[in-house]
Amino acid sequence: MELTPRTQAVAAGRLTAAGQPLNPPIVPASTYVAGGHYSYAREDGTPTWAALEEAIGELEGGRATAFASGIATVAAVLDQFPVGTEVAVPTYSYSGTRGLLDHAARMGRLKVRRIDPGDSEGWTAAAGQVDLLWVESPTNPTLELIDFAPLAGQRARVVVDNTFATPLGQRPLSLGADIVVHSATKLIGGHSDLLLGLTVTADETLARALHDARTRNGATPGALEAWLALRGLRTLPVRLAEQSRTAGLLAERLAEHPAVSRVRHAGTMIAFELADAAAAEKFCAGLGLIVHATSVGGVESLVERRAKWPGDAHVPPGLIRFSVGLEDPEDLWRDLAQALA
Ligand SMILES: *Cc1c(COP(=O)(O)O)cnc(C)c1O
């Protein structure tokens, strides 16, 4: 039976044999009795990781491998490419990804080309010239979209960081991407209580290679983290729908506010600009309900002035990234309005 993503999020990765627990249990194993499917967890995984990998693999349409964090998936993908590889990355994109690429460039391992997310000619040219396109869409924190489908199938391999869209928003493998990566720390986990990443690819050779990279480098997820991420996934469709609805409403109101100069909105995320760094810091400090904290994608609303981080110093100084949670939209608006006043 063909299931929709909403149903897959609930039904995939479950045990179905008689007498088994409905939810795959937490298995905190490093080693297994010899002779079976599993021998050592860093190599073969655990039943808890396997359940999460099965569910995300089904949603994205490929084979998933779980890692210790989102950034560990970036390292595992780059591990597939030799010294001298040229990577194109959006100017505005997750600062940790750009930091990792810049470090590899300083060490003489990679060449990095930065392309504005909106420069479609630049992306088209790069697809025929570089070895790897590192796409993020929507971008963190500027919430711009990159039309990556036309870039696939050329010289460059295409990796899509699908953290902000989630597999319910877009399925990049079906649009021609070679690899999808996720920080499940964000929307998939959804409760700001874990770090975990996943790679997904429909190419069996690449899937084995990414799995081997995890074994080699040892960036394995924790048992509790994998269990929590799968638990989080079960409610992702309703969280995403509700938080996106609230984000749409608040983005409209923010756009009408005289203190706000530019509002962008994608899914559960809003980016808006205040006059300058001082106004933005004052706003963050003046909130009562919405928490001033880094990260995104949880059930609780968070704001942050991104340009305060060295890796995002080129972002407009007054830009606030607002991760919209599950609170009552009217409570959120009252808090925003009083902090903007
Ligand atoms: C947070 C984030 C990452 C890194 O994930 P971690 O789990 O923090 O290592 C990668 N990409 C995007 C878009 C992110 O928001």
C-alpha cells in the first residue's frame, strides 16, 4: 500500500511481529554475541539506529545512515572526495558547514566557491565546473530557496541539506540530488533535547561508502538520541503544520510593524530585520515568553540575532532568526509586540 509521508512518519520503522514492543526499544549495545547479524555497534549499528534509519530512508526515498550530529554528516560526505575537490556552497548557509569547508580549504584539502543563493547563473555555471554542490534550501538563516533540480546530473554531485524543509516539505532525491543530509537535532527531533544527523542516498555504492565513513571515523549516534529522534519524527507532520501556520500568521503581522524592515518566511522559520545590531539585541533581551537562544526546530519558540556569531558576521546586523514553536500564536504576538515597542 502506497502511504503518504504523513502516515510514513507514524508507521515506518516499527516492529510488527507478534509479541514485539510496538516501538523499537533503546538498545545500549557496543557488542553482540558472535554469529548473528550484528557484531560490533560502530560497524553494524544497533536495532535502535536501524529503526530510525529505516523510517527516514522511507520518507526520503533512499538508504539512511545515522550519525552523531548534523555536522558529522557533512564530514562524512566530504570524506568521499579526494584532496583538491572543489565545493560550491551558498554565501548564506549554516555557519558550521561553511566553517568546516573553510577549515578544509585552509588545510589545503578542498577549494571552496561561495555563491549567493539567488545567483542562479552562478549555480548553473558551478554545476558544470566544480565537483560538489553543497545546497541548502531554504538557507539558514536567510530563508532563501535554491532551485537545485536543474543542477542535478551534471559534473558536480549534488548534496542537499534538508534540515529546514524536512522530508515532508521536499524530497531532494526525487528531484535528482545525490545525497540528502539532515540535522535531526532540529525539526525531526523537535524538542531541543538531542544531537543527531542522517545521510540519505538512493545510490547503493554511495550508501555503503557513507556507512563505511561512519565506521572509520566513529561519529556514531547515542542510543537514547536515536530513540528520541524516532519518537520526535512521529509527531513531525502535526508540529510542522501547526508551527508553519503560526509562522505564516506572525510573518504577516511582523511585515506590517513599523520597526520591522524585511520579513522572509519559510515553513516554521521567520527571518526579519530590525534597524541595527543594538535594536536587535534590545529586542531579544526584551522578550518574556520567546526564548533568546541559538538553534531552531523545537516546540518552543526561539530567537537569535545571527550576525553576533563570527561565522554569520556578513548577515545583516539587525537580522533576527525566529524559530516558531507550538505556543498559542496570540501569546507569541503579544510578546513580539511588547518587545518591539
Ligand atoms: C544545525 C544545522 C546543522 C548542524 O547540525 P548539528 O546537529 O548541530 O551538528 C546543519 N545544517 C543546518 C541547516 C543546521 O541548521
